[in-house]
Amino acid sequence: MNIKTLNKKLEKRFGGAVIASEDEYSVILSGKVDSWEDMLSACYMAVDKKSDKHVVNDIVVSGITPSKTRLPKERDKTLDGEQFDVAIIGGGISGASILRELTKWNVKAVLLEKESDLALHASGRNDGEVHPGVDLNKGSVKQSYVVKANRMYDKVCKELDVPFKRVGQYAGFTQGWLLPIVWLFTLQRRFLCGVDDTRIVLKKTIKEREPKLNREFAFAIYNPMAGCVSPYNLTIAYGENAVENGAKVCLDTAVLSMEVKNGEIKSVETTRGRIFPKVVINAAGCFAEDVAKMAEDRFYSIHPRRGTISILDKKSGGIIKSIASIKKLGGHSHSKGGGMLHTVHDNVLVGPDAVETSEKEYFGTTRESIQTVFDKQKNTAPSLSERDIITYFTGVRAATFEEDYVICRGKRTKNLIHVAGIQSPGLTTAPAVALDVEKMTVELLKELKCDVERNESFNPIRKGIPNLAEMSEEEREEYIKKNPDYGIIVCRCEEVSKGEILDAIRRPIKVTTIDGVKKRVRPGMGRCQGGFCAPIVAKIIAENENIPLEKVRKSGEDSEIAFGETKGGALYDV
Amino acid sequence: MTYDVCIIGGGPAGLAAALAVKEEGGTPLIIEREGELGGILKQCIHDGFGLVRFKEKLSGPEYAERFIEKVEEQGIETLTFAFVTKIEKTSQGFTLKVVTKDGIKTVEAKKLILATGCRERTAKQVSIHGTRPWGVLTAGACQNFVNIQGVMPTKRCVILGSGDIGLIMARRITLEGGKVLGVFEAKPTPSGLTRNISQCLDDFGIPLYLSKTVTKVFGDGRLTAVEVSDVDERMNPIKGTEKIIECDGLILSVGLIPENELGEKLGIEISKTAKGAKCDENFETTVDGVFTAGNATHVNDLVDYVSESGEIAGRAAMKERVERVLIDVEADENTLYVVPETVNKTAGKCVMYFRSKGDFENKVAVITVDGKEIFSKKYSRLRPPEMERIIVDFKKVDLSEKSEIKFCLKEAER
């Protein structure tokens, strides 16, 4: 669609409030509207699937000023003056996996993450599904990666010692008359899109395999290659393997600005000083557009879309062994509508929903969104009950208006690589995307006349924290004999020992927060939600780090757990 | 060696049970997951424990110490920092796998007493939404931080739930120099003991707000405020009544849940009314040889009765196994629950506990067997938070398998 046509459409809809212009890489919308929804409508109108151009949103929405980016308060000069071959901005699954692949080369690489841990944004706030790719049509960047990446998961998770299960996925249809159409659809997916595990299963099979699913399902699209993984554990594992292979990870470190001259990033100002990277990789999630702007290479826009997922008590784990959702003719095109998933830890996740938002990092939950999800998912499994919820969480997807990835070199800034717009199936595609970006980065470095040689001592194997509750009695006994701390159970709900908690705060990427321990070894994830173990975990952290208990943090800055001692102080050693 | 009775939990119920077993000539073993015996009493430094049993006002640790001393004197074996991961039924009784700092121990026992206490209901279980800052703590966790670890997790807080633990913490936080902005209760009547309302709230000028709840929290790293709403009769928030209260702590005292995970794996039935392990007058669960005691059976409000239930279970566990013929005790619509919920055909004088469903005046508790009254007691006032104890003699009638035992709270004749 050419720009004149678009402007006519916009005029008709917005009466001159929004106008479109274009440049070599983008269609730019500017003007002023009254609602976020109007802005979204305008930007979607400008999307042209046949063109290469991305939509850039310069529309002002009256009454809405999105919050300022939350930055670490702590500032120092620990990185000041340092030179790097590669600086990756963003410690989610994209940044961490790329960092690890880059350590196959002798490059000096650093990952900058503004939060106090990896995977604290979208990468740690999703259901961990490793998608089979059946819901994506040919033509998108994300589709080009999904099947290939899905097949990589066994190897990657084995190397990184991260639990992964191919549980399979059912997309159920109650409208039996759709069978012939859906069957054709599955053929297209199998033979044209390469999703070769796609098949149709009928009512009887569904009932045998998943007796608690909606008995009204006439048939389902079944993909045995669908799987589940813990998304934050995978991100952390990638990051740790990268550090073990010589890369640097800087947490609580935000990028403030960049010096760009003659289409080249000369330096990057961070909250820990000014660094001089040869290549910058923009893997900043919801902030990718902001980073692109800093790098004078903004040619796409991100519109955040949040989703909330509920976690059910392990006792309800029997409701589903795999991944399932109900499909109806008609429905959202941009959200899969959520489903139910059995995790590697035997919880069941329900959700997510999809709600457009102006806030990039507001992770609050609402009663309404849980209700919406449950109302829908009771059609997937009728025995689903809100009473089984032990907790819930929200994540924010970084979506471009084209609803596809932006993986390419900078358009105007030559030493920049964008890995942006990574929404679902971003977790799934990460291993394959990382390999491609590794290639792109090495090529770029070579073009910039940097000597890039293979790292002969690269070791893809990373050993995770031992999980004693899953070991055989003999193996567990051995661990306890070597270290009695493994025999002291601290988290009763998830059966986690003091030894494992200490392991969690002594990893290659050092995170000594209550949430960091929770993510790595699970205290606080059980039915008591940390009621019993949080005080003990805090004490273990305080003792190991030799800091006063009140300085122990839940997660980021400002989350110190206490305001000081009581009049009597600690009564005795627990 | 095979222990006569293995007691899981070294809190007040487990301690009393162990002493009773020893007194009956048996060999008990206490398995305790913390480093010290005493259970939750260790952190209950307020007094009021033991009024019934010892006619004294003891603190939690002092009450526990009375039993711990005896346990030590009697040479009763205990395992601390010991966690039961697996229990299997055998022909002799039970085999337990226990994780300890000295390795995994295998314990054989003829009988089991599950004295595993409760856990606290969480913020998510009462639909509190918003962000996830630090500062939202269950009252027990807050109590641990303040009393055991000696730190103040909050300086200005809101307490949700007028259950006893919340009331105790309201006073505790105030005594340590914190400010309690109010106790908010979703029900129209307070949940805790009357004496706690007066000694913890009234005495300290802490306001109690009824029919209100917290629906949302704000804050990034640390809590900055909560949103409070009025609620209707079904305890659902009423739109339009939201108020924001700035605070750095939200202490939750929204109910205790008997902890019976191990028991459920053995197949014990959970009572739909008392929410703990369903049992008979000997505190034996629906699985032969497995007994329950203390808060794992139902949430007690006096530790004296917790000890009593431990003793009953301990004594009963030392008796020979018999084929049980159990008769249900049916509670009426005025009764929240009766424990025990079943009695043996051979039952004699039994201790029973009950809670009313509402605030009642001038009621009489009546137990009938096939229509014949065998027990009657008048109560001028009954409230759900105040658990009542009665002694019923079932030998007054001939119990049969088909007997209908009914427990009613009727209007008292004036």
C-alpha cells in the first residue's frame, strides 16, 4: 500500500489527527489521538505485509505518558574505559543465548542487564512452552526459526543441564464439522511449513491420553514435539555457560546513552561508566526501540502487550499431562488465547491472556485477567478451579506492529545488530536465533577488521545445581555424606536443602537475592509461597554474604527485607 | 529396631504424644524438621499459653520447655533437622525415609502420629493482586523475623485478617516501635479470641475495620501502599469503595490450613468441615495405625487442647490394633465442625471439640444417639473463633454400626 492510500485511510478514520510519512526503512506515523487503542489501530493500519518497511510510532496519546524506564540507582565506574568486541544489551533469553554462542570465538564480550538478575522481564514471565510451530504460517521470520529451533532443544538442554520435556500439545476443537478444513490446514503445516510432527487425533484418543480435557473435543491438532522448559533457568544456564567460557555479565547495569558518529557507535554510556564496544547487539526486549533510538537507528516500534498466568498447586497437576488449549473458528490473530501447560516441575500453568498496555515493565496482576483466563480455560478442562491457584504472575511481550522479529544489522548504524520484537515463540526460537546472530556478529567483526578466531577451549557443557529431591536415594546419600548441608531441608513444600540454597548463591553469575534463590532452586514456589522458608533463606544469604540480615534483598534495589534490628536483636541461632 | 510409635512433628502435639507413648511403656521417636523442638511455639514469645493446663500464663517457649524437659528426662529419642520424604505401609506398620544431615535414615515404626501442624494461607489465595514488592508477609513469617531473627520487616503496616496471629503481631509490631494503621477483617465479625481483641487492639488503640479487605498492593522493591475495599456479605469487594493506604508492610492473617501432605500420600481422608485429618475419638485417621494430633487435625486456639489431643493419640497408638467399627457424627447447620467426626462402636468417655458457625447466644449443644439425648450443655455465647471442649460419654447408650449420632446447637429454652 503506498503512502497516499494509507493517508487517505487515516484521514477517513482519524480526521487528520494522524498522518503517515515514510523513509527508506519505515512508515512513520505521527499526530495525536485520544486513546491507546486509537494509536494501535492507526499503527496496525500502516502495516504492509508485502513491504519490508516497519512501522514507527510517533503518535502522542493524550493523557498517557508511559513511565520512565526504571534504572539502577547505584552508579559506579567499574566498567569505565573498558573496550569490548561485543556488548549485548539485555539479559533475557536472546541476550544470554547469543552471549554463549559468541564465546565459541575469542571475542571479549559483555552482557549488560539493568535488573538484578537475568530473565526478570519477559524471559522469566512466560509459560516455558517450546512450541511446535503449528500456529505460525510461512512468511514470518519467527516461523523460519521455530521448527529448526524446536528440534535443537534436546541437545541444548542436555549441554546446559536444564530439565526439558517433550510433553506434546493438543489444540482441541469442539466444532466437529471443522475437521476437513483443519485437516487441510495440518497438511499445509506439515508439508509447506515443515512442522512435520503435526497430526490429527480424534475424540477417543484425546480421552485416553488426557481424560480431564473437555469431553466435547471432537478432534485435536496434536504435536508431540511440543515441550516445556523453565524459561528463566534456561536463560540463566546460557548466561552461566557464557561466563564459564570467558564472557562477562554485568547485572544492575543499564545503558544510558550512546555516542554515534558517522553511522557508527563509538561508545556506550552505562550506569557503571563508558564502554567502547566494537559491536553492539540490541536484545533489549520492550526497550529495544529505546536502544535503537540511542543508537540513531530507530526504524521500528514496540507496543507492549501483557499477559497473566496462574500457577496451580502440584496436587492439581493431574488435570493435564501435556499442553492443551481450545480452538474456535474466529478469534484473536495476535494472541494464541492461552492454554494449560504441565511444567517440568509438575505444576500446571493456566493462561496467558493478552492485553495491550502502555507500560513496558509494570508486572502487576488483576483479578479480572485471571477470571478471563479461567472462564476461557474451563472450556479446555472443565474441572479447572480457581481454588487450586497458588500464585500468578504477569509478563510483558515486546511486540512490533508487524508482530514479527527484527533480526538484522542496523540500517543506519553499521556496528549494530538488532534482535528485537522477540515475542512468542521467542523462547523456542532462541537457540537457532543465537546461532544466526553469532554468525552475523562474527561477519560484522571481520568486516570491522577485527581478528576473530575460534575459542579452542570452548566448553558447551554446564553443570547446574544438583536437585537432591529428584535423585536416587544412593546418590542423595552420597551428596549428604560429602556435605551435611544437603541433608538439612529448608523448603518443606519443594524439599530443598540448605546445601542447594548455598549452591544457588555461589554460581558463576552471582545473585544473592531471595528471588534469585527462588528461581534457581525453588524455595518459595510451593504452596506456602515462602511463608516458612523465606526467613531461613534470608538468614542463609546474610551469613554467606556476611551482611546484616536487614540488608538481604528480595530482588532489586529498594527490596531490603527489614528496617533494622528489634530492641532485643536476634534471640538465638535458628 | 522398630519404634512403637513414630511421631512426625516435635511441636506441642508431638511432644505430648511422645510423653504419652513413653508413659504407656512404649518407645517413641520424634522426627522434627527444624533444628530445635517446640514447633511454632518457639516464636510465640507472647504469654497466655497454659492457662488451662498449668493454670499459669506462660510464653510459647516456656510452655514448650515444660514438655521438652520431660522428653529429655525420659530419654525419648528425637531426630532434629530431619525431614520425612517417604512413608510406606508394611505388614509390621510403616517404613519411613528421613533426610537428615547424617544421611538418609530408614525408620521402622508400628504406628504413626502425624503432628505436622499448619501452614498459613497466602496472599494469592485471597486474591490480592498488583505488583510483587517485598513487604507482604504472612503473620507467622513476620513473627519469625521479629521474634527469632530480631529484625523489623515493617515500620508502618496494615494487617489483613483479625485472626489471632494477626492480632498478636499487631501488638508485637507496636511494642517494637512500628505503627499498625489498622486491622482489616473481611468478615462482619472478628476472627480471633475476644481476649486478643482487647489485649492486642483495644489496649493499644489499634483500629479494627470489619467487612473490609485488601485487594491490591503497590510498590516495586518494597511495598508502598495497599488498596482496601469494602466487601459484601459474600466477602466480594464492592467496586467504588477502594481506598489507598500508604504503608510499607502488609501482614496477612487470613487463615491456617492443616498440613497433611504426608498423610494424604498415605491415603488419609481430610475432613470437609474441620479441614484437617478426619479421625475418631482416639485421633486415629481413616488409615489404620495412622494418628493425628494438634493443628493437623483442626486449627486449635488453645495449645492446652493441642497437648491433650497429642496425649489421647499417644495413648491410643499404644493399644493393639483392632478392627474398627466407625460411626459418623453428624453436625447440624449451626455447627462449623465437630472433632472427632467419627466414633468407634466401643467408644466410652470422649473428649470432643466443636466450633459454632456463627455468633450465637443462648444455645445448647445436644448430642443424640438414635434420638436419645446423651449430652447437653448450655452456652450463653458461642463464637466461631472460640473453640469449645466437651466430654461425652457414649457408654450411656449401646452403639451399633447403624446408630445415628447427631450433634446440634439448638436454641436454649428460656
